[in-house]
Amino acid sequence: MKILVTGGLGFIGSHTVVELQNQGFDVIIVDDLSNTSLEVLDGISNITGKIPAFEKLDLREKNKVQDFFNRHHDISGVIHFAASKAVGESVGNPLLYYENNLNSLIYILQELQKKEEASFIFSSSCTVYGQAEKMPITEDALVQAAMSPYGNTKQIGEEIIIDTAKVTNINAILLRYFNPIGSHPSAEIGELPLGVPQNLVPFITQTGMGLRKELSVYGNDYPTSDGTAVRDYIHVVDLAKAHVIALQRLLDKKNIEKVETFNLGTGTGSSVLEVIHAFEKVSGQKLPYKLVDRRAGDVIEAYANTDKANTILGWKAESTLEEGMDSAWKWEQKVRKAK
Ligand code: WQD
């Protein structure tokens, strides 16, 4: 079974390629290398002993996408990660996000609809829920007006897939991630630090390494246990394993609907201060931070109801927040030593 992984040299993509290879899948990666590097291929093969096939490809170029699929008729499934994903950047540059995230999706679906059958896994996000009314968040929670063009591309992407699956041989699973953290226990792959991190955990580990002076905690006046915002931090390896299980479900034709949706989280919410304390525990060092104003667009809390993924996919997150922080810290130390 040959599986195409778009954005397969990215953070979640590379971890998913490892799990696919571990399960015996034959993987081909396409990536435009805009937010990663070819070294990730070495990291993957150092873990699995197998170098995945790779082609540099900008999925915004329709003729190149058509050419790729004409040369690879034997692709049974696609896991689609390739997208721009910086929330803040999307506000300042919406057309980059709409063009990249939507055109790439459309061109791939146009190729898949020509096949007898196609299994498609889509990288979506809990961002689609905005500030959900009720915690923990279930898959049937209201999809609210997106807080950013990035979040909107995930919502529109889901709708494009649903409409397309209705009238083609494409079967799809939408995976709504909560907050992915950590890295592979081997520290061979992880979240590549390009520029100033927007996300909490890489900012913490870079501060721990002395690369950043201190962490700014965005708001401590939220209606939560300690006043800081709450998220569901899920280990990237747990997340990667869920992708393989979801893909296998489609390949085995076990899906009940043409398009199924699953929240991927741990089911537990953690505040920013709790994440800081988890880092201090695993690193044995104090983290310098200051309390500042809220960040625009942030929700108060978001954590997943994981019953559907647990019962229907038979998948459950296994790693704790501390294990996630420990792997993130080990990765950061390794990356810095390599510099
Ligand atoms: C987590 C918490 C911040 C940085 C985003 C996207 C989501 C997904 C994951 C792609 C929040 C606080 C952060 C800092 C802080 N990405 N924080 N100081 O915003 O929950 O989700 O990334 O799919 O779609 O929206 O993640 O890591 O940016 O923030 O206090 O320097 O940490 O306010 O409460 P977020 P995050």
C-alpha cells in the first residue's frame, strides 16, 4: 500500500511517516520545504531504517500536482498535512493562506476523484470550534465563525471535502487536533524551530535554553483555576498513531459515513502555568516568565471530549503532559547542541 503524505517533512507529518513505516506502509512524501528541511528525511530513516521516497512539490502548481499523480498511479491513500499554519501570520497575509491551504487541497482532490476509490485523511484543528460553549468539546459542537484566516481555511477545507466526498469515490476522515507538543523519544525528529516560536511549548524550551530572555504569559485574568488559559496538549507521537489508525479504517472500508470527524486530544485541560510547572519539573530548572495582557484571538479554554476517537477508532492518547514536555526539552537540547 503506497501512501502519499503531503507536508510529510513537517512536525506532525514526519512523526506520522515514522508510524506509517512502522506499520509496513510504503510512503512517499511531498513537501515544498518552505517550513522544514531535507535533514528531516535522515531523522525519519534513523528511526525506522527506511528512507521514504520524497519529491519536492509546490501543491499550488496544478500541472505539477497532475504530473505527480500521473507518475504515481498506485497511491491508495493520502494524508494531507501540507498547509501554512501560523495563526498570526494568516491575519496579516490572508491570500497566502487561502491560496496555499485551499488550492493545494482542491488540486489533490481533483486527482483523487479520478480513482476507483481513495482514502483521504485531513489535518484539521480544534480552532474550528472557536470558544466552544461546553467543555470538554465534542465533535458535534458548533463550528463557529473562524477567529483567523488560518482557522477559516480549515473550516472551508472540511466543507470542500464533505461536498466532494458526496459525489465521488473519496472517503475521508477529518482529524481535529488540539495542541500538539513534544517530539519522538529518539530525539531524531521534532518541531523545527524556524524564527520566533508562536506556540507555547517551543517558546518555553527555547527560554529554558537561554535563547529567549523570558516567557510572556498571555493573560492571567481568565476565568480558569489559576487565571491562565487552558488547552489540551497532546503528544505528537500519540497524534501520529491516530492518523495511521484512521487511514487503516478507510482502507479496510470500516467507515460508516463517507466523511467522519474525530477530535484528537488527551481529554484533559492544562493551564499555561501548569505547562510551565511541568517544564520546571522535567528540566529541574526554574523558567523565567512574566504575566502580560491577553493575546488577541485566544480562547479561554479548549480541551477535547475523546469518547468518539476512543470508542470508534479504538485510539487513546497515552503520554502525559510531563512526558510531552520531557521529549520537547530533550529535542531542544539536541537541536541546540547540533548548532
Ligand atoms: C497555547 C496557550 C496562549 C505562547 C494554536 C493554533 C491551533 C494549533 C495550535 C495549528 C495559549 C499561551 C502561547 C506564548 C503564552 N495550530 N501562550 N505565551 O493558540 O492554543 O493554538 O496552535 O493547527 O490551530 O490556534 O497554541 O501554543 O500558541 O498557545 O502564554 O509565548 O499558551 O495564550 O493560551 P493555541 P499556542
